[in-house]
Amino acid sequence: MSQEVRDILESCGYPPDTVVLDCESYFDKGYSLRGSKKLPLYEYVTDERFELLGWAVKHNEEPAEFFSDLPVDIDWEHVTVVVHNAPFDVLVLNWHHDVHPPFVVDTLDLARHIDPRWKNSLEVLCKRHRLPGKGNTLQFKGVHRAGLCSVVWEALTEYATNDAEQGHALLEILLPKLSRPKFELGIAEYTRNLFLKPVLHLDMERADDLKTRMQAEALKPLELIDATEKEVRGNISFEECLRAALGDEEPPMKTGKKGRILAIAKTDPGREYLLNHPKEPVRRLLEARIAIKSWPLHIGRVTRLQSTFKAAGNKLAIPLKYNGAHTGRWSGSGGINPQNFTAHGHPVANEVRTLIEAPPGSVLLIEDFSQIEARTVDWLAEQEDMLQAWRAGRQIYCEFATDLVGFRIRKPKKTDGKIVADWYNKYRSMGKVGILAAGFGMGADRCLEYAKNTYGLDLTHAMAERLIKLYRRTHSKVVDYWRRVERAFRMATQNSPQVYELSYGVRFYREGNATVIELPSTRKLYYVDAKIEGHRGDLCLTVPDHRYGGRQHIWGGLLVENIVQAVARDVLAEAVMNIIDALHIRIPLIVHDDMSNVVPEDEAEAYRLQIEEIAKVPPEWAPGLPIDIEGKISKRYVK
């Protein structure tokens, strides 16, 4: 192992001696972690069919070996365990060997730290870094431990020890690229323990009842149309029904992978058009289609929550990905994804989150970092008038809405009747659209879409244009920041190794084939293969498009959005670690900009005051950032 890697591990409090592990286990078509019928991780590992085939072990620079059972001579307290996809290997260690290694480095986490938008499987990483290729695991499909004859054992040994060798090589390549290594390894461990050391409860009885009500909601719209569930569910049969309902009118269409298809996806304008069609049968037909397609997804999520809860010993494991988003924020996995729990959708669907509860004798302190992105963009851009307003606790949404519409808007009062409260809420939501969304360069068209999808507001195009102009007029420093960020990124991309720096230590430079944005915290955002393309007078910044292929245009507003979301993530992450260190409590759930703390029920208010006092202090690298936090005490996870 290189001295650089040893030094990094020691500086983080990790032992410099490493043990690379790779677990091999039985799988078949119906019992697997892959494919369309893959099992959630806890269900797979705790299933009675689980069968250990062996462990590949590589200690420091020694050649990897393969053992039918886990070696007993590993000193877990004094080695750093290196694995690829730690939730699997470490869960097997925990569940089947009663081994709980205190020091773990996951090379998948390290790869995601560089760019989670790329595929980061061991096979892909070996190709990307020109390492010996990973073998084909399918050759061991259906192979039981008892069936490990000498030929199969030799093949399995070669396969598993190669994985361990490449894991060691990836540690050498990726660990030196980990920015803020001590802090980020701590956050990776925290994220892993949300899954490996669960604490939350799930109301199973209410979950069953909720699924029954969801099934009823799925079937309700079918009672209002002259079509069967099968006809509505099928793509060809539904198109026939829709054409019949439209008469001579052509339905909205688009080009799909296999030809022309109906343009009725959530983001298609045709969907909104049909939902507001003058013909009632057309509206009802699309409502039935949406219901029959969407409710099974909600039911499936509840079922997966239940199965994970049962498999983990009646505790709800939260499978979040460390650095799941390019900005460093967490993302969901395991078919649950609490990041996507609906809060503004159908009332029945909104209840999914409330199934999650604190364990007996405890409550959840759900703390939300209020307007963290809007505050951060004003801070980074040095928009001093807005920073003063945030610090003074002024009603920013109401003030913006008042300027927008020309009459005074305030927060609804408890004494307001429903009509009055709804009226004020409507206009205050316009203020939210401006303050929370216009800071990243969006135009009027995107504003219309955001207002409708997020707050249910039907703005006119003229009002959207007025809103955008008002934001840019009152946030001139933010608008200038878009330009300065784009220019710095462009210059860094074409002028390696020159470094360009903006306020609060935001730095831009080239590192290998990536343009790097170094954040105030010193964490890095990598834009791998960023280029300047086009001709003189028509140049643009591009990066690979990971979703659709080809290349994607990026600009100042988008880069500022990335920076702001990354800084907001770092603020939240620091608060989480500071609270855990100071109060020794569990924070078993992170969703966007809120954290759920588990505290004793009879001490909840005292803990709330302590938590908020800690969280409101900005990190040392963010002097003057006006942080505010709002909390609620609840037995269940509520918005």
C-alpha cells in the first residue's frame, strides 16, 4: 500500500493496515440481488436460503486468498476493512458472523464522491481505471456450497480473489481523491449505519389499512368510465379508448423507443391538456389511467417498507446512498427512497411517511433548515440587503409577493376564515416561487411549470415574466454571481493549471480530465470531461449527459444551483455530526433539508432547544451564513 493511502487513513483515525473483503454467496433466478425480481438487501441476507460460499481476503500487500469461512485471526479493532458496496458485505458480517468492524471504507462511496452520475459498479470501475477485468458472476448461479467441486472451487477462488485485488487497487486510486477525508468518511459511516443499525419503528397495522385504501383509490375512477381495468392498463387498448373518446381530434403523441406513443407522461404538456379537456369522458379516461398506473407504485413502496422492517428484526432500516447526487446530497435506494415521499399529492399517498414512527418511549424531533438554499445563494453572492433581511427574521415571501402584486400580503392567521387564509396562501406561494426557485436563472416558462407542480399555482405567462424580472431586479448580486461562476468555470476548463477563486473560498481549477469546483468546506465537485465546445462567438460549456447519452449544456445558473445545494448539504451534514457528537443521540432519517432526531419522549423539549442551538451555528468555513431551523415534535414522521 502506498504511503499516501496509509497517511490518509491514519489522519482520519483509521488503522493503516487494511483487509479487503469480498463475500460470495448462493443465488439463483428467484433468490438474487439482481434482475427484475431482486430481493431487498435485508431480505436476501436474512432469508433461510442464504448460503455462504466463501470470503476473499487480502491483507495489505499480501496476495488475496479465498476461504470457505471467515478467518478467525483478523484483528477487527486494528484493521481498516475495505469493501465494494459495504451494506452487503458488512450486513453479512453482522448477521452471520456477529462481526461489527469499527473501521470500514467502501470503494463504492469513494467512487460516488467523484461522480455519482456515472455507473460505479466494480466491473465499470475496473474498465474506467484500466484494471484487470472483473469476472462473470453468472457462472456461479445456482451453485450451492455442497456443490463446490474442485473445478468450481478453483473458478470461484479466481473470481473472488480478483475482486479483492481490484478493490485494493481502487482504494489506492480513489482514496487520495476524497476531499475532506476525515469528515467524509464519517458521513459515509453515518449513512451506512442508517441501514446497518436501524432504530425506527413502522406501524404495520396502519400500513395494511393504507394499502387497502390505496387499492380502493386505484379502482374509483374506473367506476366513471366505460372501459375495463385491463383496457385502461394496456398501452394499445388505452390509446384505442382515448381515440374513441376524442372523436376526430388527434391525441398528443411523441416518439418513443419503438415508434410513436401517447405523450401522457408526467412531464408531457399533453397530459395536462387531456386532464383539462372540455370533454368529460376524455378527462375521466386519463384520470383512470393515472390511477391504475400510480397507485400500485405507492402500494409497492408500503409493501417494501413492511418487508424491510420485518427482515431487519422489526426495525426500519433506511437505505440511503452516500453522495447519491452530484452535489453530495443523499439519494434513496432499496425501493423505498424516503427522499421521494409525497407531501403535496393525494391525501392517502401523503400518509406513507406517517407510517414511520419513533421507537417506544421516544419521539421524533423533525428539524428543517428553513430556506437554506435561498439563504445560501444570497450569502455566496454577497447580497447584503437580503442577508440583513434573513437575519432580522422578516417575512421574505410576503415582502416579495407584496412587491409582485402591488398590495400587502401577510401570513394567514389562525383567526382567518378558510377563504381568507387560502387567498393569502395563494399570493404568499407566489413569493415562495420567487425566493426559492428564481435564484438559479430559470425563465418564465420554467417558472410556470415550477409554480404549478410545486404549489398548484396557475400563473399567467405575464405574471411569470413579472416574477422573474422582480427577482432579478431585487437580487442583482445573485444575477452577477451566475455570470462570475460561469466565467470562472470556463477559464478553469481552458487554462489548466490556473486557479480562479470567488468569495468564501469557492475555487475553480482543472484536475486531470475534470473541472473541479472546490466548495467553502473544501469538498470538491468533479465535472468529469467538462469541455468548451462550439465556434468563436458561440461557445458553450458541456459535460457528458449521463441519462440520455451525448453531451449536456451547462451554464452559470445551473452551476450556482449545484454549488448552493452542495453547500446546503455540507451545512446539514456538519450539523448532524455536531449534534451526534454533543448529545449522543440517533438521527436515523435525512430527507432533503430536514433531519429526524430520536429523543426520549419526556425530554423532547429540552433536546429540541439544544439541537436548534447547535444547528443554528454556521460552520467555521461559512462565516455570516444566516441559518434558521424550525422543528416539530411528533411520534410519527410528518412534514
